[in-house]
Amino acid sequence: MSIRGTMLDSATASCSHPSTSYCHSSSPLTRTSRRPARRHASPLPTYTHHPHPQRHVPTTRISVLQEPLDAAPAETVPQTARPQGDGRELLQQAEASFSGSEEDAFAELVRMAVAVDPSLAKPQQRVTAASSLLGPPVGTLPNQSKPPWLRQRAPQGNRYQELDTQLRGLKLATVCEEAQCPNIGECWNGDMGTATIMLLGDTCTRGCKFCAVNTARTPPPPDEDEPINTAKAVASWGVGYIVMTSVDRDDLPDGGAEHFAKTVRIMKELKPSILVECLTSDFQGDMAAVRHLARSGLDVFAHNIETVASLQRRVRDPRANYRQSLEVLKTAKECGVYTKSSIMLGLGETDDEIIDTMLDLKDVGVDIFTLGQYLQPTPRHLPVQDFVTPEKFEFWRRFGEEEVGFRYVASGPLVRSSYKAGEFFLEGMIHKDQARAQGKPVLD
């Protein structure tokens, strides 16, 4: 039986606790997804699941929705019906699957806690740190703006200050600051402090409704010294994996592809061993620009589809769209590089829509997928519709790797496209693949 049905049934079962406000992605969950299962002989049947009041299964979301979403036209995606079938067996297996999944999920949290703080030597210290990542067993209080698991310490420390001074001295922008990333303190103040450089300036030509980056129709021209300054800064950090991103520059003929590619080439010249990930725009659908950057020497081509198809027009700038993003990723993959994409949760998407997005990305060859919680940067931006619990993020990680077949999935409330913990894994994965290609022995 496919894990697809068992995970979703258990993740969407209702909790009847009277003192908390919870919601599903949709209620009741009606499976009308458009495709057969990809990795199993038996496709997922169509089923309708109703909550069981006697079962106290951890719920998926904490609702903060105060008013209905503004209506916005949804992108149309071709639909094909999934074969019919009986869902009772899935419901029975869901109970057994969920009851046995806690050990695996918590073990993953322990590994995450140790990755963040290697000084956690004693088992009890590791368990305590991992438990803190889970948050409380019940929902947030009505007067709380965020659940406890989203609280982060203010960035500080000597390494943080050194990195900040260096970046400002070289006039380099970072997406960590411009997009108000909640992990800035963790990444900048670590033993191997690193930042995600934002090329082509700090002003974007688009106005996506989730993003805190400055916008303008005609930003200042790109800094000609930015490629060499970026390469020098990164080479001095001593890191083995670096992520570079950029604002959208629709005002430039190639969308900034050559500026991006030049930075990659210089960085590889200064430090040939470094692995480079480029998180790019869609270049207005210019596939020649996509190919130019993908062939520049980078190792991972990342482009975020951001959200599910039905929410694209509400969340992203009108010049971006779901199908165009898929085409960008497909074109980059055809150039022989690793590809990566990401979506935000908490904008009103349903479980079925998340599954369809995963399958669409896998169809165009995406290797790496990340999911994180959307956080409203200012009152001018879209409000959060629901907070997804760490347990549900763990479900999506398992689903993406075990069922859809991504090489790697990073999934968690504070996971972002360029997340340090994910970079450690990707660095190891790429080095192993390179060793295999050279016929060298590899320890899995």
C-alpha cells in the first residue's frame, strides 16, 4: 500500500481537544488528485476521509485565519482522473503507520539539534534540544502571533559582527537581511559563518506579495565590481558550499544572467573546490539565459516555484507563473546540473495541491526540494493563513523522499531555500556522486 494515502490520512485526522483551535488543509479531505501513484504498482485510490472524534492524532495546522481569502483567479493545470478505489484499508493502515512513526521523526529532530549545536554531547542534552524543536503538544494561545517553535534569538556574536562588517565594506547585499530570514543568527554566527549573497543589487523589479525585498521599476545598474568582491569574500570564509541568489532584473536584456555567470566563473577560479548553488529568477522565460547560467560552472541550479498552482496569482508577481517556473527547471536540468526548488506553506494551500506540486517538480527532474513556513514580513504583505506544525513538516519530508523520490528534502518551519543544514547534506551528496563518477570507492 502506498505511503501517500497512509501519511495523509493520519496527518489530517481531527483532534477533538476543546481548548485549541485547529484546522485541516481542507475539511473533509476529499482525494480528487489527478494522477496515478508514481513509484508503486497499485495507484492511490480515490477516497473521502471524515474525522474520527475518538482518535487523538496530532493535527496538521494551527489556524490563524481571521477572514476569508481574497478571491484570485487560479492557474489552470491539466487534470487527469486518478483511478477509483476503496479508502477504508488506507484509514486502517494510517493508524498503524502513524503510531510507529514517532521514533523516526524524533530521531531526525535529534540529528537536527546536533547539527545546529555539536556541543550537545550527553544523550539527555540532545533529547532536551530536540524536544524544544517540537513546540508544545497543543496549539498556541489566541493572543500569540507565532507558535513557540518559530521564535528565534536576535542575531549577535563576534562572528556575526565580523561578517556584517565585511559584507558592508564590500557593498554586498544578502538575502538573509533583505528577506528578513529567521535563520540569520544561526548561519552568520556559526563556526564557519556563511551568508547567501544577493547579486544585482538590493532592489527587485517585481513585487511578490510575500517578499520583503525592496522593489522599483528601474533599480540602479549592477555594480561591475560585485562579481570579484563576492568571489573574494566567499573564498575568505573557508566554506565548501555557497549559495548565491539575486533580485529579479527585468530591466536588463538577459535578466542579469551574464552577471550571475561571471560571478560563478571567478569564484571557481579563486577556489576550484567550492560547490556553488545559484538561486535564480525565471529570466522572464528566456531559456537562452537559463542555459547560459546553467552552463557557467555552477553545481546546483535552484529556482523556487514558491507556492501551489492555485495560489500563484495571489502570491507572486503577475510576471511569474507556475508553468514558466517548471520550464525553467526543466531547461536547467537538461544542461546536466542538479536542480532544486521550494515552496512555502501556510498560505492556504491544501494537501492535494502540495502533492501535485511535488509531482510536477519531479516530472521536470528536480533533485532537491524544500518546504518552510511562510511568515508575514510586514503588515503590507499577505497574512499567514495557518501555522504548520513540526510534525506535519516531518510528514512532508518523508513523503517527498520515500514516495515522490526526491534525492533530498529539507522540511521544517524555519527551513528556507538556502538553509545551512541542507547545504551540509548537499555538499556530501555531490562529493559522493563525483567520486562514483570517477570510479572511487564511496562509503554510504
